[in-house]
Amino acid sequence: MDAFTTGLIQRIKATEADLDQARETGDDFLAEVEQSELDDLRRLAADHGVQLGASQS
């Protein structure tokens, strides 16, 4: 796995964790921001052919 793919997957995992935390604390604005970031990262992964596991899809 190259550095780009590794970094992208790490960013997705971190963003998923941040999104979960925002939802758990009831911070709707932060959850919306994190969801947008996650959508962008997933789109970037798809554009570059990065296969994501079940937890990242």
C-alpha cells in the first residue's frame, strides 16, 4: 500500500471517530462538518480507486 492510500485510510478512520464522538455528544453542527469531510474523503478514495473496507464505506 502506498503512502497516499495509507494516509487517506487513516484520515477516513480518524474522521469516522470524530463523527461518532460528535454524534455521541449531541454536537449537530460538528457532526455535519465531520460528515461532509467524510463524504469528501470517500469521494477522493473512489476517484483514485482506493478500496475501502466495510467500516469505511
